[in-house]
Amino acid sequence: MSLLNLVLLLPLLGFLACLFLPKKNLGLIRMFTLLVSLAIFVVSLGLTAPFLDKGNGTWFVTDVPWIQSPEIRYHVGLDGLSVWLVLLTTLLTPISVLVSWNYIAKRPKEFYAFLLLLEFGLMGVFVAWDLFLFYVFWEICLVPMYFLIGVWGHERRIYAAVKFFLYTMAGSVLMLAAIIFLYVKGNTFDYINLLELLQSGRLALTSQEQLLLFLAFFVAFAIKVPLFPLHTWLPDAHVEAPTAGSIMLAAVMLKMGTYGIVRFCLPMFPNAARECAPWIVALALIGIVYGALVALVQPNMKKLVAYSSVSHLGFVVLGAFSFNQNGLDGAVYQMLSHGISTGALFMLVGFLYERTHSLEIKDYGGVSTPAPWLSTVFLITTLASVGLPLLCNFVGEFLVLQGSAAVNIYWTAFAALGVILSAGYMLWLYQRTFMGEATDELKHHMPDIGARELAASIPLIILMVWMGTYTKTFLPSISAANARILEQSKTRVEMRVQATAGESVHVR
């Protein structure tokens, strides 16, 4: 069994084992889930070895038959685009367990089991190279997140869970239709084979077919990003979700959408992607500024951070549709950076909620007096989210802006407004929450950060600094994978341009 298969199997086994634990033994359930998730993270570190050594390539590939008719294969593997997203998933799962330690008292066995099932589904999305297998993992992720929000969420949890489910399912149905169409045309679900058939011309799509297929995939991914104006499910889901649900949703689950755009939309349908790029970039730019402006006026901390995600992930879409190395590298780096910084923000907001049972900013003020270490961790995370140099978000945003400037300087100028506004809403949030005079009641309910909370925070703080200062760990493998995707796109674009000019096109 390859190391990747082991990493993928462990959370599924943990999920099944967790279901058989005695439901009244809360300590055993929590400790079992923590140890399993930590073991998965430690084992998953081995997946980085070939990428740190070689910097590129495809590793840990398994390609065996799964279902005979139609032919569906268990085809999984890692490249520089997916390996770090898998690591992000395995890191944040034990952190989510720690964050939920005292918070989850109702049906804890089911809660922790769903966390492990969610980890299994998320990793599967990032490693699947068979389109049907990808779709299966995509749908698996929907189930545990629906229950995490609907059972363990706040007052309007049912509304938020149903809205999340309906939005995601609507996009998934379109993607499934596109996958079935590709199978009928190419007689395979395998991503690598389909890509080869499309590039060689043996699978010929008309411009209209390619456009419709691109839109079917893109809408499914855009809902998950979420791209403006398909974002309205996100604030409700975040506000109502438990802290662990918000962390996994913002840090990893939203990356399913941006990963899908980069992995499938750009190389499989490059002509349609280029043709649609202007209006997609327009939506990304609107999302960047709109998300930031709405975040500025939010009275609720979770809603503020949720709208900041709409803004930050607009940068990812902008970078992807810049169609150059800097833009695409920045998009992928921003995916990882956003996962670390925004995951940490939701975790810290959860710490505050556990103490006061309020998400309203007006109920705080002066928190730095009774909780100086908590305020320090929150400040570092705030500065990382703003994009301060030497912290993680700066690198991704800088590369995206550099890539977009090479295409259209006006895109960059408009997107830069989002960077400025992010400093506004994040620093204003910090000022209103932590500065000023604390009331006696707040002091009474605001102990400083504890050992368990510190254990969850320190790895994220280290990564914020590491990703901001030592990019050499991540960028070589990311750049190699992106260069391959750009090359796959470039070939098809040249063919389209020649055909438009009236020249004969010879497909080899």
C-alpha cells in the first residue's frame, strides 16, 4: 500500500471506529479522535519528501480498476498543486478537535466521527484523478458538513445547513452532467486520459460544447469558492456553524472550488476559459471590493471574517485567470495562506465565543487587559490576514497582483483596493474588540489563552511566519505543477488563434 493510500484510509477507519465507541465516555471519544487525527498528520508529512527533494513530478500514483461497467478507476496521485492542500487538511483536523474539546457536549461521538469523515472526503477531492471518483469525494464532503452545521450549529442552523446543501447540490448536478457527457464522448472518466484525448484532438469538442462544459464545471466550483454573486450561502453557514465547522469550511472546503478551477477548468477547456476570462475577472474584482466593503459594516465577528473570505478568494480567481506563472503561483499560494490565516481567525473568534457566548463586536472592548496573550495571538493573525510583509498572505497577494499587472494594470489597481480595505476592517475589528477599557463583567468572563488553546494556535502562527519568509519550501513544487497546467492551456489557445486566422490546423 502506498503512503498516500494509507493517509487516505486512516480517517475512514477512524470514522468507522469512532462510531463504535461508548457514547457516554466523552474523554475516550475526544482522545481517540485527537490521536487518530494527529497520527494522520504525522504520516502525511511523508508525502512531502519527494516534492522537497525533486521539486516537481507526480508521486504516489495508484491506478487500479474499481467498477467494470462503466469503467471507473481508483486513480489517485499527488503533484505540487495537491500535496500542500492535503497537508493543510491533515493539519487543521487535529486543531479542530482541540478547538472543540470543551465546546461540544451534545452527541460528541457523532460530531468527531463526522470530522474524520470530512477529512477523508476533503483529501479525496485533492488526490482523485478519475472524474467519477472526484465527484464521489466531492459529494462525501457535503454530508458531514451539512450535519456539523445542522446539528451542532447555532439558532438558525437548519436554515444555514439547508441553504448550504441546496447551493452545493445545484452546482454538483451541473458538474455531474458535464462528467457524464465527457464519458460518453471519450469513453473514459480518467482525467489524464481525457486531457490527452482533448489535447491530441482525438476527442473533438465544438466551441459551443467546450463552453457549456466549462460553464458546468465552473459554476459548481464558483459556488464553492464562493465567487460573487454566488456567495450568499457562506455568511449564514459560517455564523451558524460550530467553530470546528467554520475552520474546516473556510480553510479547506472553499479550496475545493479554487482547486477545481485550476485543476480542471483551465487545462481541459482552455479556449472557453480564455473567452470567459473577462467577465470572470470582473466578478472576482467585484467580489474583492464588495466583500471588503460589506465586512467593514458587519456587527458580527464571524460574518466579518466570512465576508473577508469572499474578498481574499477573489484574489485566487483573479490570479488563476491571469494565465501567467506569477498569477497562478500567487493563486495557489493564496489558497494555502488563506487556509492558515482565516482558519486561525475563526478559531480565535471561537475562543472569544466560548468565554462570552456572544459574536457581537459591541459586546467586547478592552479584551487585551484580562487576556494579553490571546490578544497577541489575535494581532499576529490579524496582520497576516491583512497581508503584512513577512507573513503568509503577503506573498500570495503580491504574486497575484504582479501576474494581473502583466495582463491589465487596471485589474491590479482595482484589486489593490481590496488590500487597503482589508487593513481597514481587520484593524478596526481588533481595535473595537481588544482596545479600550474592559467592563468588570468582561474581565470576569475573559481568562487568558489556555494550554490547549495555545497548542492549537502555535502551529498556525509558525506557519504564518514560515510561509511569509521561507517560500522556497512551497513555491518550487507549486510552480512546477502550474507550469504544466499553463503549457496544457497554451497549446490549445494557439490552435484556436490559427483557426480564427483562417489557416489550416494540423492536430498531432
